[in-house]
Amino acid sequence: MHLASAAMAATATLALFASASLGQSSVRDFGAVGDGNADDTAAFQAAIDACAAAGGGIVAAPVGNYLIAGHLTVKPNVTLQGVWTTPTARTQNQGTTLLATEGAGNADGEPFITLLANGALKGLTVFYPQQTIPPQPYPWCVRGIGDNCSLVDVLLANPYQGVDFGTYPAGRHYIKNLYGQPLFKGLFIDKCFDVGRVEDVHFWPFWNTNGLEWTRQNGEAFIIGRTDWEYLVNLFCISYKVGFHFIPTADGAPNCVLTQCGSDVGPCAVLVDDCQGHAGLSFSNSQFMAGIVVSPTNTGPVKFTSCGFWGLGETAEHARIAGSGQAFFTGCHFIGWGQADAAAPAIRAVSGGLTVQGCDFMDAGKPQITLEEGVEAALILGNRFRGGEHVTNNAQGDVQMGLNAGR
């Protein structure tokens, strides 16, 4: 009897999903309430499971505040889709909002939402109503496991950790219009062995400005490990200890092309621990407040083209270059360095190679470039050094300078 009842229930559930037009059903059909009080976890998961069993499609979540006291797994070929409201400050509880409560105090627990291969989230807000300042640790909000996971039109209002597309392989991922205030970690990418794409991400105080200082002392917005041709466009973060952090992992190092990106009001805008030697990292048309650090462990090329750099009151050097790779600054401008140390140059190269070409150093009379003994090769050509050329060359390697203007 029990087996027969279960089979009948499963048949009825599939029939309910199949009856929806265009492969779409609603979580309301499976008992979701959306009043912020009733636990809608089981209803959401039942709707997702039925959709997956029917071959995939869209599970719609109408406007409401849905308490999800457990976890959700979005199965292959299923899109969990809410009603998109363009996010502005403090807009949780508008549109379709999932209220996440499980996992407080355990950063390594099961993620709130797990996306399996070809799974997607679209038009949703996730809000942690019990989050505090200083923040409580929570597990990752969203984790991808498998290729072609997607996030589109999503607001993660106040997760401790935002999106994990790196603990497990999640190649060919797609992220577009991701907004939020991740308090500790924003977006982690690793094990991406086939081109990933990330567009239009904005990490900013959508929830609470009181959390900015804690994040500025502890947080990292974008952490990127092994990637093969990762394309990142229009990524922005504010008040993180590290804006963009490129790391070597057990699977390898990053290879990324970034354009129209920015890191604002933080002590370190870009930190490169390593990148792939054959391709490396390339920033173009981007803007950064505070430091660029290329670590002694870096072995690959790091390129900045048509980028702007400016400083805070705590700023000394805009860029500190080490490692055995080559750093390139082409068509960039620098202003406001040396505020914390008047003797600091805009760029200090400690080792490896450096190319600075066609750049404008806008602070008249300040030291522009210092080359330490370990620099193997440097090319400093065609720049504008306002207030005169102030370049210190202690390099033991080959240094070529010329066609620089001192006015």
C-alpha cells in the first residue's frame, strides 16, 4: 500500500507539472505560502524535483517572502525563477525574496542553494534576516556543482559568503546582474577548465552601511583560482580588504581577461599571488582606488591598459611589483599616491620585469617609479612625468628609458 500510494503521489505530481504551459509550474502549486513565517523549504524542493523528473523547465516563485529554513538543490535543467525588482539599497522583502536562516555560526556547512549542472537562478533575492554586525558566519549562499550553472538578475542582500563556483568544477558558468553585500567573501571561482563568463556584478552596501568597516578589514570580493579563459566585464566592489585576489590552487593558476572593472575604498584593489605564464591577467578600462600588489610568488604577465589609479589618505605606493613575471602599465594615469608616505613612488618594482609606457603621472614633483636591485628588466617609455622626471633606478638588470616628458 505504501509503495502504491507513493507511486500515485509521484504520478500526480508529475501530471501537475506537465499540465503547466511551456514547462513551467509555480511553487504555490506545491504548497508554498510566501508569508515569511511558514517554512516553504519542502514546497520549493518538491516543485524543483517534479520539474527535474519531467525533464526540466522553470519553477516560478511569485512575489512573496519565502522562509527557507533548510537548503535547496536546483537539479539539472531546472531554473528557479522569481520576479525581478531592480535592486537598490535596502530592497530585500520586495519581489521574490528567499529568507535564509540555517547554518549560523558554521562557515563550512552545506550551502543555502546548490546548483547542479545546467541549473539556474533568475530574478531572486536572498536575505539573511538573522544576520548581525559584526557578522555571524554562514555557509556559502550559492554553490555550483557541474557545468553551465547560471545566475541571472540575482540580489544576495547580506550573505556572509556569496557565490562558490570553485569548490567543485563548474565550467562554462554564466553570471549576469549579480548584486549584493557579501560580508566576508563575494565570488569564488576555481576549477573552471572551460571558459567562464561573469558580467555586471556590483558588491555594495545593499543591506547595511554599518558592516562596511568589518568587511574592509576582513573581506575579499573576487577570489579567482584556476580558470581557463575567464571573461569578466563590469565588476565593481567597495570597501573590501582585497578587491580582486588571484590565487594558485591545487588545480593551477588563473587566466583572466577583465574590462571595465573597479575596486573602491579598500587597502588593496588587486592582489596577484600567481597567474598562468602563457596568458596571465589583463585589465583594461578599469579604475582602482589604492594598491596593486603583485606577490613574490607570481610567475606570469599582469597587464593594465587604459586604467586609472588614485589614492586614499592611507595610500603609499599605487603598485608594488615582485615575482618573476612581467607587469605592464600602458596608457594609464596615476594621481594621489604617497599620501601616507611622501617618499613613496607611484610604482615600486622589487623584482621581475616592468613595462611603463604612455602613462600620465599627474602629481607634480612626486617620485614616480622606483626600481629595486632585483629588477631584471624594465622599459619606461613615452610617459608624462608632471613636475619633472623622478625615477630611482637601483636595478641590477637591463633598464631602458626614453622619450618621457617632464611637464
